[in-house]
Amino acid sequence: MKLTIKLLSDLCTCSGETYNSMVDMDVVYDENGLPYIPAKRIKGCIREAALEMMEFGLIEREKYEKIFGKEGNHCSAFSLSNAYIENYDQIVATLKAYKDNELVCQQKVLNEYTSIRTQTAVDLETGVADENSLRTIRVVNKGLVFEADCEMNESAETVELLKQAVSLVKHIGVSRTRGLGLVEMKLTDCTKEAVKHVQISQSELSEKNRIGYKIHLKSALICKSAKGNQADTEDYIAGSKVLGMIAGQLGKEKYKELMSSGELMVSNAYISNGEERCLPGRISLQKKKDTVYENGILQTRDMMYVVEEPEPQKKNKKSEQMTPANIDYITKDGMVADVVTEISYHHQRPKDKSIGRATANNDSSFYQLASISAGQSFRGYIYADRKQTEILISAMEQIGNIRMGYGKNSEFGAIEFVLDELSAVTSEKQIMHDAMVTLVSDLILYNENGVLTTEIGVMKEYLESLLDVKIWRL
């Protein structure tokens, strides 16, 4: 389905940010300077309209909670993307084609779709403007049309109730009681092309397989940190989140069948450089002080491999001051990669809807969400036997659009998930005198008594048992 929003008056989708000293209250816009309406704002307005329908007896509470969810583990029945300007893809393509033109810069593009307004507070007794009360606000010009994708797999009756709630939304954004944010919204049916999630063949399967997967972010993705702080995000996609997404897409019975035949392992998804998966940079990597990148490659020295030079050479050589490289992610060829993250600002309105704004009281709050920015690609691996791989491939071929992570039913978590690599896992052994083990994810160890530990000796025992080798020292 497609949600269409036509602006009947100017609109301010407050971003929570300012632009220098020129704009005190700014709108939300992307890296190209094109304004958009965040899905969380739209969904909140639709929910308020449905709540009024319930209060007037036009919809039962059970159906209301089925559509919009409730506190606990009952999530919303529909997902909504951000609303972008009509013909957004064509406009972006044109801007990129003329990116070297000085007229195509973020603020100049934004000025084509927005205007600046000023407002002030007036002393009711004197009729004079209060001192230091002048504020500037940027608004999106009326007449523009925005479109958002809406997905809902429910009965026709439930879909019709959602359409009715959408049609009742007449105002959105800031100052909706002061002439801004008058809109016309409607939800219509539309057909979309099938999504292809599998690019590997079942005819090439082995008894044990390593399946490469790629996740491309179509929208920002929230990966909460281990601390649980929503204002902080991890810079990778944990394997547990990927497995949870797979479980949600397969359904309870299919997932139970998938896990019954053996152990399924899903690695973390790390940022990719082109088509190559990066790995966390080793702590042992060091660089020359004040060294800069050359074509994305940083000349480093691994202190694990420092070779002692002969004394004569050491005397004639000028000493080099080394510092930790502090590399987040790096490819095998030394290409350094960084993950771009962002902060978005949100608020919850009070239960008393007559107030009309967030007040930062107990039942109303301002908060921020940290997320991994859209447009980036991540890669990881799934280790599975033949039967598990067949189930996974068969199920993924029938799945449509995929969302994952926190806030996946609103503006976050829209992804492209593709199984695009397949290789056999063999148990061939090689004799090695020296080997390096790099932890590419956190490691949890238990000793023989089942107690958590960080003893190196326990790790040595794990490796000997796993690899069926004898390790002389670690």
C-alpha cells in the first residue's frame, strides 16, 4: 500500500536541531537537502486519530490494539516508511548527475522546497514584543506531495479500519493549532515487484555450508549497545539480531524445523568495503605518529610481528615514534572502513491531547535515538548443514520486504537481505608451527565448573578440543 500526504498549508517537521544562527527550529531533510516526513511522526498522528475513533465507539479496543500494538510484546500490525517527496528517486538521480555544479548543494536544494518564517511573543499588557523572543522557523512549502510505503498483512476489515484512521488525520507537525501542518492523507492499494533474497543454487550444496549474506540498509538501523542505552548504537549488526530476523520471517514452525537438525551459527555482520567484508582492527596494530591515509590505506605495523633488527642497523636508523592505530574496521588489503551513525530526536505527547505539545512531564518526554545511517552495506556468514540450508533458501525465496531491529514498524530497520555466497566447509587439517587467533567478536568462556572466566588456559583447552590439536603455548 502507498500513503500519500498532500500539504494544504506549510509544514514544520521539527528536527530538534538548528541551522547556525539563522534557523532556530529546522525541518527534517536528507543529505541531498530534500525534506521528508519521519515515519514515527506520521504513525503517531494516525494512532491519535484511531484513538479518537475508539473513544467515539467507532472501533473496538481489541481491534485498535491489534493494529497499533500495546505495551509489552504486542507490536504494531503494519510498518511505515519515511514519507519522501513525489518522484524522489528521479530527483535524487538528477542531483547526483549534477553534483559538481555549485548550485547543487544541500542548503540551496533545501531552499527550493522550504521558506523561513519568524515569530515572537507579545506582552499582553503593553502590546510590545517581549525582549529576546524573536525566533525563526523553517517550514516546508504547501502544495508538495509526499509518499510513504505501508505494509500490512491483515484481513480486509483491519486494512479498511487503518484507511479510515489515515483519512481522519488533518494536521501533523509543529504549531498544528497555529496554521501549520494542514494535510490531506489517504492510503491506497498498489502492487510492488517481488523481492529476490536468494542468489545461490541448491544444486551446489555440501553437507556443511558457509552461506555469505549481505545486508544493505534502506533506512537507518538501530542496534542498541550492550548497555541498553538507546542514545548509543553499535557499529555492527549482531548475529543474534540476524538470527532473530530470520526466525521472525520463517515463523514458529519453520524456525523449529530449521534448528532441529543441528547447530546453526550466524556471525556478526560487519561493514563492507565494496563487496569485501571488513573485520575489526586488531589492537596490536600501530602506526607512525601523525601518519595520514594514502588512498584509504593506512601503513601500519603489527606489534605481534615485530622483528628484532641487528644492533648496527638499529644504531644507524632514526627512531620512529609509534602510536596505536585505533582502527575500527579494516580489509585484508589494509583498506580502512568506518561506520556512519546518526542521532534523531523524538518526543512523546502527553495523554491529555488538549495540550497539543510535549511538556517533558512524566507522561510526556523528549528522547533521542542513535542508529546506523542508511546506504551502508554489511556482510556476514551463516554456517549450516545441507537440510538447514535447503530450508533457509526455500523460505527466503518466498519472503517479501524485510525489516529488523528496534523501531522496525516505523522509520527504522528497512533492509535488503540477500544470500549471495556459498562455499563448502571442510575439515581438512594442516600442520602449523605458529598461528594467530584474532577475536572478531566478544568471547564468553566457562571453566570446568561452569563459571565465567577470562583465563587464557581455558581458551587453550577450548581450541584444543575444537580443532583436535595440541597447543604447546598460547
